[in-house]
Amino acid sequence: MNYEIYCDESCQDVFTSQKTQCKYMFIGGLWLPADKREALKDDLHATRVKHKMFSEIKWNKVSVSKIDFYTELVNYFFDKNDDMRFRCVVVDKNKVNLVKYHDSDAELGFYKFYYQLLHHWILDFNTYAIYLDIKTSRVRNRLKTLHQCLRRANLSSEIKILQALPSHENIFIQITDLLLGAVNAKFNGQVSGDAKKKIVDCIEARLGHKITATSKGYPKFNIFQIDLAGEKI
């Protein structure tokens, strides 16, 4: 099968900023069959029209006045079953040894964690197109290197493209931002305001359990909290 993956990140500055209140960094992706893309886009556009909501979808924009719209988006995601699947990695900044394992390069560590997000859900004999939110990289060709690493590690599948896109132009990266924002808020203890709490409650009601780390094979809403038996990675 042909799949597309739309990715975003949250709290990516935890390794370099002393000002952030986040303990964890998150990278997430939305998996969908390529042949379902247009139908999914049409449905999401219809939801925008219904609620007269045409601005960028973002976790930070969830508010009481927009709660019906955002709740409908969450329910749509769950209603689509295998046509939309979410996976994210959660990284504890206190367990990351940038000096020993990442050449004191926080950006290098960031892209290694991106690899962890993607590699474990790339299956043999499938084709993948991967789209990341645009991010300014200090070192050139980070995306090219990530693409090469994924291709070499998945010889029985085809990673045909890995490309950065502007999130404000892509509805699926925006959906990733929404779901990832809820995970971020829950893990970092920052579920602030009634509207965001309602979105978290909605996700947990659809899951049937709290937003928490899951097993590798958990299919719909997978949360991989990286833990190498206490080793600082």
C-alpha cells in the first residue's frame, strides 16, 4: 500500500532553552493511505465550512468559542479508524546526553528522534511519502540525511519522498499539531483552560483510557515514550 505521513513537533527547544517549562519534547505523525487523501481533505473542508473556521488549526488556538469545531475534528479522526492513525515519540530532556551521543548537537539529536518516530511504523513492501513541517536547520541537508537513513534501514519498503511543507497550507500537519498538543499538555501538566481540557477529555473518552505511553503495536493513537533502561540517550 501507499501511505503518507504528516509530521509536526512540540517543545523542540527543550534541549537548548533555559526558559522552557516543558520537561518533554514531542514529535508526532499522522499516517493515512495515499488513496484516501482527497476524500479526507474534502471531509475536513466540509467541517471547516460548517463551522466557518478557515484559519490554521492549532492546539494553541483551541478556545471556548471554537470548541465544537475542534471536538468534531477529534471525533472525525477516531471515526476514520485505520484511515487516520497517529503516532508520537515523547523524549524526557533530563535523559538526553547530547555530549556523549549527539556530538553536543541538539539538532542532530532532534533528527535522531524523528527517525525513531518513523522507522518503527514503516512496514515492509509499502511505499511512503513523508512530509514534515518546515523547520530552519542549522546544518544543511538534515532532511536528506534522515531520508537516506530511513531508506537504508527499510530496504523492503520504499521511502519515495521526505519533504518539508508549510503547516499553514497543509490540513494534515495541522491535525497532527492538534493531537500532539493534547499529548504535550497532558505529559507536561499544562492542560490549561476549559476548552483544552474538553479536548483532552474527548480524546481520552474515545481511547477508553488516559493519554499515556502505549505499546509499540498500539494501532490508533500510539505514544512511544523513549526509555533505554535508564541509559541517557
